Amino acid sequence: MTYNHWPCDENPLVLGFVPQLSKLSLACPYLSGKTLNLSKLLANAPTVSDLYLEFRSEKIWIQPECPKVLAPVLAKLRFVNLDHLREECDISWTLFLLEAAPYLEELCITVWDHKCLIESQKSVSKKTDVKWEPSDPHFKQKNLARLTIYGFQSGDNFIGYIRRVIQAAVNIREVSLHSRKVCPLCFEKLPQVALRPSSYPRTSEELDLLREKMTAASATASPVIHFRSLG
């Protein structure tokens, strides 16, 4: 089931009784100031196993929730794809999904200021940070096997996040890190923005240092860390 760009102000998104729903795709820019609570949205759809949320490089329109409240509707969740998160946004808020979905196997995050999708220049200036309660520093997740990030940069936002995921996901096997995606239209419209400097690692020394930083906090998990955009 797919919903794209619903008018949040007038028609809040509501799902009826859909006990067989397995895949849900939601894409919408945050222009109304309202947020969705997954615990309410999925109350009648507790069988969703594949969740795709696309933010159009705008503000985040889902509200991080207490894992105890959210866990009953995410019991079947196996795959999560969070697409087009703004580059200035702290991605740590996404940990609430990892904590609330004990059987989650794959998590994919794309961080990208895709100017072609941004609704207006006014929206670009809005702050994109999400208000959320930090996750339990001691929680463990036993089923996450793979973390994939597009738009990886060698900053604390990413390194700290990956370190936290590896620490929590005690059986994680693979972390795949890709550089920023490239859009030809973005270069045409805003070349000065599209050509921002990248801190994606290139040398063997940089790669070794980052791997060491990411795995330093884990006493159990030792995933293979791939830097997919080399060469």
C-alpha cells in the first residue's frame, strides 16, 4: 500500500482495518506542522513487515514514540527504509524504531538534501531537528543483521550513530556505507549547493580509523564494514 503527498491539515492519514497488510510506503513533505504517530496509524495494521518512509528532504513528519507503546504494532516489522532525510538532521532519532521492533532485520537510511524534491526555498531554512527522548543506553536488539546508509560522511552524526547501532544490535553482520547520491537536475538548479565538499573517506588510513571508531564500543558484535563508494 502506498500513500504519497496527502493533505495533512485537512485529512489526517488513517488506516482502516487491514489485518493482511504487509508493505506500507508513505511519502510526504512536512509542510503542515503535524506529525504522525505510528502507534495510532498502525493500530489496525499490526502485520506490516516492510515499512518505507520518504521525507522529501524536508522536516520529519513522524513522531518518535516510547518503544513500549510502539512495540505491539511493530512486532512483525522486518525491513525499514527511511529515505531523503535532510543532511542537517541528527539521525539518532531513528533509534526508537530499532528499539521498538525486536525482529527488525534490515535498516536502510538515505541522507540527502535533494533540492529537486524540496518544496520551496522557504522550507529549506526550517530547522529539521526532531524532538525525541534518547533511547535506553542499555537496550539490545538481537535480529538486526544489516545497516545501510546512503550519504555517509565522516562526521560525529554518522560515526556516533553507527557505533550506537553496533552496540545495540548484538548480532549485526554487515554495515554498508555509501557516499552522497548524485542528481543531474540538482547540479543544474543549484550547482553551488550540489558541489558541497565531501568528507567520505578515501585513504586506507581513514578507513581503518573509522572502522576502529565505529566498533570501539561493542564487546560482542563485529560486523563487516563496507565503504561502497570507493574507486
